Amino acid sequence: MSPQVKEILEAATDLVGYKTYINLIGHLADGKRVHESDNRVEAERAYQALELAAEGKYVVVVSSGDPGIYAMAAAVFEVLEQYHQPEWQTIDIQVAPGISAMQAAAARIGAPLGHDFCVISLSDILKPWEIIAQRITAAAISDFVIAFYNPVSKERTWQLAAAKKILMEHRKPHTPVVLGRNLGRKGEEVKVITLEELEPALADMRTVIIIGSSHTRQIQQDNHIWVYTSRRYNSEE
Amino acid sequence: MSPQVKEILEAATDLVGYKTYINLIGHLADGKRVHESDNRVEAERAYQALELAAEGKYVVVVSSGDPGIYAMAAAVFEVLEQYHQPEWQTIDIQVAPGISAMQAAAARIGAPLGHDFCVISLSDILKPWEIIAQRITAAAISDFVIAFYNPVSKERTWQLAAAKKILMEHRKPHTPVVLGRNLGRKGEEVKVITLEELEPALADMRTVIIIGSSHTRQIQQDNHIWVYTSRRYNSEE
């Protein structure tokens, strides 16, 4: 949590968010009105936050990672635009950036995002699978490192298998793959497998997956495994 | 600066880095041995840091933004692998993530990175332009939001014009483009233009440029301009 976010939380009167994330705040939530919600009701949550802010409350929409990357910031602006309420026009909105899951996973394992990369959500709830498949194909052909968010959920498991199938057509089977889970929280876990070992059972909704490019290397230092993406093309490889 | 980075800087005995970044640390550098260097000597800097660490120093390689995204972390692992010094094997290496320039710019202007995006360096010092052009084309066709790092430098100006030419073939001329400079520092500047207005004179080495997708929208709230990327496809647009 950045010092900026801590200050914002201290000043807040109302917290809006998914309960799991609000619980992570700990004692900083003391004395605030807490408006918990379930996951997957982003638009309702954003609406509620804007209404409370228009009433004069200092509202924080709580997100994990970076609110600007697959999180609540876009949902707030979507709702702001959609309803266009006159009383929302003077709300002072601020987005406080954070460390996204891919960055936390990357830092734990080395520097796999050290060169050009793409970030793709595998959730086809809000966009058709054809668009996702086309993006994975384009990213794979162009040798981008790829970070997958929302790789699987209880109801959604075939998408990751389909993504792997596309990747296997363009990347070597031993390409390093990083799986990160619960980054920066209790139960944090980061492991390295190969592309051919990737399967839906290894991931859940909270896993971020980083697929190496042809320039992503796994190296050993003492008994530590590091994964990084070289910045150099035209090298001696 | 995250609390983790502050703790690391407090514990350090030696700071290695580009002088502009070391100057940003301010009084936290007091009492440390400072090994300043010029920009563009990443490998030498990484080598020096590993040598000092092997001597038992607590060395911090200072980077701005996220060291894992176009910054020093990959350079350190490159050098670690290349020289493979026995005395480097037991160095305790740690990467501390941070807020990258694209995230700081995105947060200031709304949520342009709210959905699938690619990150591409326009510098052709370490990789051939053909690879860069191919990545821009793939990202443009697949409707990714695109963040450009190192868009221009004193010696390199045609690359951004060439990138724009490719983008204009696939994106509408009024696509929102965000230019961010000196994020989180004195002289911070974030502005929104359209793709057709983009030109090399508007950027320098410290500028990050975010090119919207077909789902990136510019909205007005009171007299404030926001840019965000909608998470929804199949919407009423």
C-alpha cells in the first residue's frame, strides 16, 4: 500500500468494495462506514460510491493491485458516463495507482516483464472469446511476453486450455511460465513451470500467469530460480 | 515510493544508479556511498552493483517507476547470467516493484489501461525496427490499448512518426492519446490529444504515450477531461 493510499484511507468516511479487499485494509477501516459487496457487481458498486460522494461523503472504492488495471477505476468512469447525473459532475475523483498482480509476481521471480509485453484478460463475460483468441494469437506471433488476468474461474476453465493451444503453435514447449497467486498477501505463491505443463487446474481467479517470449530466460543463482526477459535482440543466442 | 523501497533504502550502504534518479531520493541518500553513472550504461551499472554486493555491501540499484518494466532489473539478471561469477552466486537479490510511468499517467487521466493493453518500447538500440513495427501492427489490428516507452530521444525521432503511420491505418484519427511526462515528480504533466495530432515534437525520452483502443473514451465531468477504456464489448455503442 502506497503512502498516498494510506492517506486517502485515513481521510475517508466511507469504504465501498468487495469484502475480501476491505478485509485486507485491517485497522485502517476502523470508524468508517463500510459498504461491502460481492464480487462481480462492479457497476452497482461504482454507482453506490458516486451516490455517496455526491452526498458529500469521502468515499474510497477499495481495489487490490492497481485500480486502473482490470479493476474498479474503469467501472467508475463507465457508470459516470452512462448515467451522467448532474449531481455527480462536481465530485472530486482521484485514482491512486498501485502495484498490479503481474508486477508483484514479476518482482518475486526476477524480471519477466523487462521487455515488450501484452496484458490480456481471459474472461469472456464482457467480451466475446473470438476477440480474446485473436489477441492471444497476435501477441504470440509478435513474440510479446503475455500476462493473463482472470485465467480461470469455477465456471470458466476451457479458456486457459484454449489459450495454451494457441500459444503452443507459436512458442516452444519449454517456454518459461510464471504463476503468481495472492501476491502481497498471506499465502503468496509464485512458481515457474513450462508452457507445456500449463493447465487450468494450476490456476484460479486470483492467479496471474506470465508467458515468456522467445527472449525470456530461466537462470539459476545458487539454488534460486530467476526468470527474466532480455532486452537484447541480435545477441549471441 | 513504497514503504518496502523506503526500508530498503534505509538499510542500504551503497547506491548505484543514474544520477537523475539518485537525486530524486533526497535525504534518504545521506550517509550512503553513492555510485553515480550516466544514462545508457545499464550493463556496467549492473556489473558494479553485483561486484559491490559480492564484497558484502548492501547495494541498491536505483530505478524510477517499476524496475521490472524497461528498467534496471532485467539488466542485472542479464549481467548475472552473462558473467556467471562464482562469488555472485550467494548474493541475496530482491526486486522491489513500483508504479510504472504508464500507471501513473493512467491514474492521473482516468483509466485508459482498464482493459487489454500492450507495452512497447520504441527504442531500436537493442532490437531491430522491423520487430517493433510488427508488434505495433499486431497490437493495432487486435485493438489493444498501447503504451509506448522511450518514444523519442535527441537522436531518434522518426520512430514515433513511423509508429503513428501504422496506427493511423487501423485506428480512427480522433482516438484519444495520453501523453505523460515526469510522473510523480516536479513538472508532472499529463495531456490528452488525438491520434492525428500526435507528433514527435510533443514527446521526449521521459514521455510515456498511451494510445487508446476503439473502446477508449474521452468524457467530460464538469470541466475535467477523463479518458478510460470500457471493459465491455457488445455494448450499445
